[in-house]
Amino acid sequence: MKYFAKLNANNHVIDVNNLHDDEVPDEATGKAFLIQLTKHSFWKQYWQDGSGPTKNSATIGNDYDPGRDAFIEKQPWDSWTLNEEDCRWHPPVPYPQDRKRYLWNEETLSWEPPLYQPSDELDNI
């Protein structure tokens, strides 16, 4: 499968579509096919697992940054910074590695356990 993001004029992802490899052997053919089919001009190929050149998978509501050739999620919190290598937002404090659940608290800039935690381990999910 080949995956394509439909972009508006501001590079905002407004839809996603996939095409079978037999129909489109490359990005240019896929774009041409989608333009003819939808009459919409702005399409960008992405890799669903984020392994391709666009670094991340496309999701409706996110943006494509042509300078970085990356799909980038909206910034989740003001304190988080964009990592230029993976084009993902990272908190100022790393997520705890004790296998418990935490939620980000922007006021204290820290990870805190949720009010209700049914299990201490993520293995039970």
C-alpha cells in the first residue's frame, strides 16, 4: 500500500488515502491519480509506520512541514520542544521508566500518576 495525505494550501492534513501498489508504483503516479480522481491538487506520500522520508505518519489535523519533509503533530503543551531529528514533541522531563502510568502536568512541568490507576503495570493492557 501507498499512503497519501491530502493537504490544504497551508500544508494542514485534511484527509488521508491509501492506494494499492499495483495502481501506483511511485509517489508521482499516486499524486497524479489522486489529483485526477479528486480534483484536489495538494497530496504528499507518507509511510504509515513513520519509517519513510517524511519521518512520521500523517494524521488528519496535523501539518506537513516541507522544509523538514516531515508530518508534525500539534504541540501538545507549551513547554514541550520539537526534536529536529525525529520531528516529534518532547517534554522537558522524560517520561518515567518504571512501567507505571503518568499524565503530564503543565503547571508543575512534571509527570504525575492519574487519580485512578487500575493497574501499576502496563503489561495488563
